[in-house]
Amino acid sequence: MNNKIVVLGGGTGQSVLLGGLKKFPFDITAVVSVCDDGGSTGKIRRDFSIPAMGDLRRVIIALSDTDEIIDKLCNYRFKTGIDFEGHTVGNILLTALTEICGSMSEGVKQLDNILDMKGKVLPFTDDDDVTLMGEMEDGSIVEGEHNITESEKKIKRVFYKKKPKINKEVIKAIKEADAIVLSMGSVFTSIIPNLISDKVQKAIDESNAKIIYVCNLFTQPGETDDFKVSDHVNLLNSYLGKRKIDYVITNSEKVSKSIIKKYRTLEQKDLVETDAKKIKAKLIEKPLLTMEGEYLRHDAVKIGLELMNILIK
């Protein structure tokens, strides 16, 4: 019987991870944050009053087993025209299915049938007015995920403007999981939004699953400046209930000084340092890097192998 893995996250990090995990005999459920309100997603949310679909689109494509042309089609972004400007085909398709089926969850299920996904994708909530709020270090409050990420102020904590109704299937998947994976990605705006719920915390506490965090390679401006691995773990643990992270997977592979300088200069990002003695979890430190164009990425297949090793212990 395949191990049941629930992956919590959103954004590019989660989709990269899932693209590797689908190659393994895992029973995958991806829980995706739906509070994004910028770009194409934000325009559609305002016009149709539905949850964010952009990260869902990325995750669905990552888990799908279809021809490359279908991936390109769903990610195709219109560049001309008044009404379609900036929108992707996938976002429009998800919006149409949500309207037809009555909820984002049901729309995603129908897309599953079309794209032959190697796992289940669940929006964290079907609420159309889910809004992420950020309290910044200076005490000011910023409304909306897009504004939080664009703010030059450092984030202290995030919370929801209105308590969202959690997807029941999310709670069920967590309770039945063998592993709960906190994906690499934006900690405050992709991972933590899936943890801001008493019901989710309770489900994790009642689960026998191993809690595993795949730590980011680089810090993120305004979110995790100067963070080391232990800081990431401590922050995520502060949003969990009684149970905390059991394992943290980090990269041990050396990164060239030129690449570190490029990230620091162009993106104001630094390599996340592994401070082993301060990490309150079992540390798994392995070479996990791959190059994608000019950018460093996690090798999701290698991460999948590490998850297999954890689960057979």
C-alpha cells in the first residue's frame, strides 16, 4: 500500500516538489493556499468572487500526466487584448469549471479527470473572500497577500481577516496521512496560510503522520531575511499545535560564490545557513541541488528519495 503524503504549500516551491514526488509510489494529496490576490489571479477573483486559482493551476500541472503541449496550453498567458491581457488559459479554465461545478474544489476534481493527475489537489478553502493579513514589525497591518509581499516592511505574523471555512477533505487527508510535508516556498504567504486554523492544528495533533519540512535554499526579502534553518523551523512550529516538525531536509551541496553574489545583488537573497546545533528536529542534510536555466532549484526527485527513507524507518 502506498504511503499517504499530504503536501502543504503554494506557489512555485510546492509545484516543483510535487513534480518530483509524483515519480514515486506515494498517495499524494496537495493542499494549496488560495489567498493570492495579485496579477491574473487577483483580477479574476475580483471579477468572479472565487478563491485564488493561480497556485492551484501550477500544482495541477505539476501532478498531471499529459503531453507537454497541454502543460504549455494551461500556462499560456495572453499578451494582447483588453479582456484576456495577462491571464493564463489554466486560470480561465479553472474559473469556468468553478462556475459550472459550483465550487473550486469540484472544479479541480473535474480537471483531475481531464489531466490524469498523479494525486489529489485540494484548495485550503472554497471561501471566495479569504483574505490574508500581515502584521509588520513596526505594528502596522497590511491587507492582502500581494500587498504583504510587496511591502518593504518585515513581516511579524500573518492571520486571516475573516476565519475561513476549511475544506473538509483537507482535514480528512491530514488525519489519514503517513507524512505531512511542509513544502519549500514563501513561508509566511504560502506555507503558514495552510496552518492558520484550529481545525488543521487539531487534525495534525491527532494524526500519526511524520511532520517533515523541506527548507528553502535562499532567504526571502521581507519574510525571512537573515533566517537560518533553525529560524525557519521555529517559525513554522509557532503555527503548529502540540506536535512540531519531526524532520527537516536541507541541502549540503556547496554553492559557488558567484551564484551567491548574483542572488544577493539581483534579488537580495542569501543562502540559508544550516545551524545544526540549534535545529529542533532531526536534520537530514544531503546534496539536493539542480540548475534550471540560470537558477538554483531543489532536485525534487532526490527529495522524494529522502522522504522514502524517512517513511521506511
